[in-house]
Amino acid sequence: MRKACFLIFLSLVSGILAFAQDDAQYQAWMKSIPPTLGAIRNAADNAAATGDATKLADTFDNVTAFWKARNADDAVKLAQTAAEAARAIASGSGEKAANLQKIQGTCGGCHSVHREGSAGNYKIK
């Protein structure tokens, strides 16, 4: 009985630690987005923005997976929209400025529902 209780306790602790690690990784992804968007915005054209746009698409793919694991369909859809717009920039299809607006347009919708706190002290809901 003690062994069973210990195993249950251990799996709960492991789950909590994994969840905390996921949150930390998620926050790192979120913090990487503004400078990457800035680099894309400052690139002379789509060709110069390809590397950063690919990096941004990959980041939003990770964000999509994060929210899928939490069954947050609204956040999944917003992250997918941002990833698609970043891929469009990377591939040179569409106007860079319009795709940047599309990406930035997804931010507020997700933040207003899935983020709480104030600048420097945000938490994931």
C-alpha cells in the first residue's frame, strides 16, 4: 500500500514539475516573439526576413502544441494563424506588412483570455 501511495505521489510531483517546465518554456517562447517580429519588420524584404520568419513559425508551432495539450481551442487557432502568416513571409508569398499585422492581430486575442497579471509579472491562465 505504501509503495502504491508513493508511486501515485511521485507521478503527481512529476506532472507538476513537467507543467512548471512547460510554463517556463512557454514564457521563453513568448519573450522571443517581439525581437523576432522586430527583425522581420526591419528586414529589407521577404528574402531578408526568411530566417527570422521561419524561426517565428517554429515558435508558433510550439505554442500551438502547448495550447493543444491544455485543450484551449481558441489559443490553438490563434497560434496556427500566426504560424501560417510567418510561413507566408518565409516563403515570400503575400505582403510582409500584411502578414506581420495578421501575426500581431493574434496576440491580443490570446493574451486577453489566457494571460493575467501585469507587465513583468504575467502568468498563464
